[in-house]
Amino acid sequence: MQRYTYKVVEVREKLLGGKMSGGKLEKLLNDHAADGWQLKAITATEVKGRVGPGGVEGLLVTFERPVQ
């Protein structure tokens, strides 16, 4: 039976009202793929901002790979 390990990465919009970049997401996916991670799911959510108690729009990107 194959076992997997998982990794969740938070991706936030830029702090000053910038939009989420497709290029930024593509680089994130390719960087993790190069390390053997496969995309499992992308979930739109409110993630904790870097400053203050409020959240910002963002994505939770979930990866999986087989346990070695």
C-alpha cells in the first residue's frame, strides 16, 4: 500500500492591493514539482496576513508525494 506525505503552502495577495499573479503560482507549482511534489488541491480562502490580526484573500495549495 502506497503511503503519502503532504505539504500545504499559503499564497497571499500582495499587501498593497496587488492581484494574485498566475506567474507566481506557476513558479510555485514548478518549484515544488522539481522536488517531487504533485499538486493535490488549490483552495481559495482567507489566510492570515503578515501584519495585524486580519486575514487577506489567498490560496492554500496542497501537495503530495509518496513516502520514500
